[in-house]
Amino acid sequence: MKVEEPIRSLSQQSAQFLSGTGSYTTLENYSTLYKARNNILDVAKKLNLHVALDNMPDENAFHVSIFDNYNSIDLSGRNLKIQFEENVFSMYLDDEKIISNQSYDVPIKTELFEIQVTKSNFNSAFESNLKTYSDDNLFRKYNSIISVIPETSTRYYSPSEGLMRISIISPDIELAKNFMNELNNLFVKEDLDFQIQKATNAKTFINGQLSQIQKELDIKNNLLREFQRSNSSVNLELEVQNIVSSISELQKQLDTIQLEKAKISDKFTQENPLYKNLLAQEQVILDQIDNIEIDIKELPYSQQDYLDLYRDFETTQNIYIELMNQRLNFSILEASTIGKISIVDFPYVSRKVSPNLLYHMIAIAVSFLIFLVLGIVRGMFFSPLTNPAELRENNVNEEIIGVLPYFEDQEEDKKYNSSLESLLLNIESVLSEKVKNNTQVISITSPLANCGKTTTSLAIARKLANINKKTLLIDLDLKKGDLHKKVKNKQRISYQEFLNISNENISQFQESQNLFCINKIKSLTDSFQVVNSPIFSEKIKEFKDMGFDLIIIDTAPLLSVADTGTLMALADINLMVIRHEMTKVTEVNQTLSIANQIGIPFEGIIYNYYKKPEGYYGYYGFYGNYDYQYYAQKYLYENYQYNDEQK
């Protein structure tokens, strides 16, 4: 569809600009007007799209038209049914008959609407459901599938001129063509009607002005002739003719320049060279007019009076002639059949939009790649561990010295106890390689909280005590330690009480035979300063001299509290507890990175709360490739199976 301003003379443009009868509508506005609600609904009503029949044996067998009130009646959820017979039809609303034995091709009014059913050459009886669509539904449907794209080129068109590419997406090709044809014709007709109405209004206005100007022209003509008769002895025409013609010519040039300046003022700033050039031309003409006015003042009074009368008469006469020309132009436009808008191409099928197998395959492939990348990124950086093997797969090369399963009752769970025994053997193997003194110190930490490090520390300590190892467990998670909640002695101690612990009073911290537990130090304002003080280091050395076989330090999470780095330096070996389906690989890597930065590596990782996936048989059989199984095999009998122990 093409939008183009009609060609007008300069005088036409000037008259329209000064009278306000011109228009300036951009292609974007035309695009909006094309899809106006009234336009779409008018076409839908003309094509009878607000009603449809279901289960038709032949789509052309019957045609139903509803004329009035179909949009004001809410039929949502209601069941309209038509029973067709050979010569008559009946209509039901929710099984209530509202039309009975009505003849075809005859309009009939009901309380709901006026309806007419047209029958073609079809004689079989059948029933069909009648669907009705409201104005809102029709407008939303067709507004969403119609696309209007303005195509402008600043080289050939102004912003109010150009082409509009119109398309509609529909599975019914013929209906889409008909709809677009009707909408195009309606839009062209509305534009033409608007142009004709605008011309009619302008002509009516001009006719009124012509009558008034005609009277003024007659009066001024009489005044001029009377003056000439009274001054017949003076040759006025010859003396003032040059002045009059010069002023008239300059006035025409001034009008042209002012019109051009007004037209470009909306497009350019006043600093634009083109706009400045027009201002300069305007000033030159104004200066010339001022010079002529000075010359006129030097003429005799009789000539000045004549000149004033002549200029007044000539100006009025020019206006009258211009209005006559405008009335003729608008009369031609009023009788015209061509407006600003014209149809370039009639609707045609461009291409199949959907379903497009190639596009679908590409979309599926791209979606698969996106989800694959997201899955990999999520698995590497955001997903928690679900299998000990994932550590090696993510290049975490620290030894897994134990895998502790999930348990309901720590004391009764045989698998947990057997796994704990295997862990102790692995710890003793590591200690025997690295520690040669009598008392051995183990620090146990985790990346973040809730990994079960305190529970694991207490379980290791109790197991060591059961095998006659004198063990001291110290809760040095000085921020949120909760060892006191898991042991018999619920009392926490002050820092001074901690420093006063000695062989004489260590018995008050005895939990069971061979097991001693020191709970969290309370009311510390600066735990970092405490653990980094020489007094604290000396106190740990004193504990080592009290005759304990092993000292286990339960520390805070390394990623959360800086105290842990100092406490790890006081231990002989350092172990990290990670939790199944909670700890992430990135957290493990960050913990190892911090340990390497302070120069205190971990000697092993304890994988805690592991739940065996369904379908796996044999706990150690699944993790047979890990080095920690080597330690277990050194102390346990071959082919250890939990099923045998449960028999």
C-alpha cells in the first residue's frame, strides 16, 4: 500500500498552510489507523465472522447471519444449537427452543438478536452448534495476526509518505485474502472520503470569504476611480507603476521564503545552514521593501495617496483571485476518486509460516545446546555434590579417606559404624606417616555450616575412646559451636576457665571412659585475637602434655571464619567434612584454595551423609577406584559386605 501526498502548487501549499486545512500524518500514524478497532470490526461484520457453525457436512451448505445485539448479549458458557431440516430450522439455547420451524432466507427477530439462515442445495437434516464471538474477541484475534510495517526512504519520501507492507497470518488462506481485501478497500475509501470532506469544508469556507472580499474589492475599486477623476491632471500611473510592480514582486518572493521557512522549521534547528540561508534571503527582501517605503515617503502627497489606494486595491484583488483558484482546486479534489492512499499489490500468499520443520529443528537444537550449557554450568558451579566420584571428575585430587552414610540412629546403624571404623583406620594410616610424637592433633572443619563436622568429630572421638585411645575433643568453633548440645555436660566455659584446665581438674570434662570433651568458650568478644595469642598456643601444647593419645579440634567453617586457619596450623593433620547434596564443588575448591594460600593443606576429605542411589549394589564396590579403599583393605577382611553382617 502506497501513501503519497498529492502534488500541489506553491500557492496551494501556502493557502493550506495559512488556513490550517493541510495535514501532516506520519506513516506510523497511518499504520495505527489501518488497524483501528472500528475498521477491523466493520470488516468482520461484513464477512459475518462473529458467528460460526460446527460439524458442518458441507461448509457452504448453510450461512448464518446475525444482525443486531449479538455483541451486547453475553453468551459465554451458553450452548446455542441449530437443528436444520429440509425446509425449516429451529434454534435452541441451553436446550430451550427459542426459534421453532422458521423458514430459510427470512430474517427473524428474537429477544437476543435478529438472525437469518440461508440454505444452499442441501436437503439432509442435522444439528450444528452455533458459536458467537464478541467484538473484543474478534478485535484481539485479528489485531494480533495483522502486521503493518512502514517502509520509508528519506531520499524519495517525506515522513508522511512511503509504503506500508501489510501481512496477515492465518491457516485459512481464502478468508485471510478476503479480510485483507476488505480492510484495504475500507482504508482507501475512508481516506478518500476524508479528503473529499476536507475539500468540501475548505470550499465552503472559501465561498464565505469570497462574498466578503468581493464587497471590499468593489469599495476599494470605487475609491481608486474617484481619486483618479479628482486628480485627472496628474499622470499618476506612469510615475508609480514601477514602485507598485517592484513591491508586488518583492512581496511574492517574501511569501515564498516565509512558507519554506515554516515548512523546514519542524525538521531543522535554527542553527542549520539551510534555515540560516532562508533567514538571510528574507532579510535582504525586507531591506529592499524598506528602501522602497523610504522612496514612497519622498513622493508628493497626491502620489502617496494614490499609491496607498492602488496597493490596497491590488492586494485585495490578488486575494480574491487566489481564493477563486483555490475554490476551483478544491472543487476538482471534491470530484476526484483518488486519495493519498493507493493499493500497490493485492493480497497474495507469501510463504508458509508454520509449521516449519527446519525452523523447528533449529529451535530444538539451539534449545538443547542452551539447556546443555546451562546444565554443565549448573553442575560445575551451582549444583551440590550427589556422588563422591564428582570430586575427581572436577579435578579435586585430595584423598577421600571416608564416606559416612546417612543414618537414623548413630548407635544402631551398622553401616555407619562400619564406615566409621574404616575411616579411623585411614586416619591412623595418615597419622602414622606424618606424626611421630605421642599425642596427635587432628583439626576437623568444613567449607560452610551444617555439613555435620561436629557430629563427625564426636563420632570419631567416641570410637577412638572405645578402642582405649585417650581422646580429648575441643569445641573451638568459637562463633556457633554446639558440642555442648550433644554431650552430657551442657555447660559452656569462660576463657579464663579454659586457661585454668589442668591435669588436676580435667576429670570434670570427662564424657565417658577415655573421652574428654571441652565445650565452646562463651562470651568472647574477639575470637580471632584469642586464637592468635601466644597464651592460646601454649595451652594447646599443655593439652598435648596431659597424656592424651589424640586431640580432636572441632573448628568453624573455613569459608566463614578466619579463626580456622590459625587452628589448622596447630594440628598435625587437617580433615575437611563435606555433605552429600549440600556442599558444592566450587565451595570445596575455594576451601582448598584458602588452605593452600596459608600453606596448610588438607590430608583428607570426609564425605558425609551419603545416600546410596537406588539400583546400586555394594557400597565399597561402587567406589572401588578410590585410594581410601586401599586403607580399608589393609585392615579389613577381603570383600567386606554389609549384607553379610546383617544376616
